[in-house]
Amino acid sequence: GRRSGNGTGGGGGIAAGGDDWTPYLARLRRSARACAPRRDDSDPREAEVRFCVQPDGSPTAISLVESSGEAALDRAALDCVVPRAAPFPPTSRCLTVPLRFR
């Protein structure tokens, strides 16, 4: 759904004004499932990433805001999840997004 604020609360919110970010979240969730490395631990982990979306839909300035606690998941979030989910619907905003890995 929709959410505004700083994106640090529980759930799947992202930081932005009153825009509908559902298309972004859906793309990122699918990408996170595809990019998640195999793990021995079945506990879900969450990494928080920040990135900006260019007017052409390409992501830029991808950074890790909060670690998942596992280096392989953090790398997947930065190097696979966000790039694989692109192109995004065009905007000139930056987003902070929690990515869940199961």
C-alpha cells in the first residue's frame, strides 16, 4: 500500500511523499526472492537499502542503510535486488526500502 514517513517503521514502507509506491515494492519483493542466496538459517532477515530513481527508471546511489546481519544478504540487496528490479516507474525521488529475505 501507501505509506509516507521515514521508512524506518515495521512493515514494507518507503520514504516519500504521498505517492503510491506499490509498483516499486512489488518489483523489489520479486527481485529479493530471486536474488536471495541459499542459507542454513531459516529465520527471515531484513536489510534496508536506499536508492534514487532517475527519470528514466534506472536506480542510482544504491546504499545499505541497515545491515541484515549477513554479509551475503547485504551484498545481494545492493548488487542484485535493486538492479534486477529496474527499470522502475519514472520518478526523481529517493527511496528507503526494507528488503526481507526468507
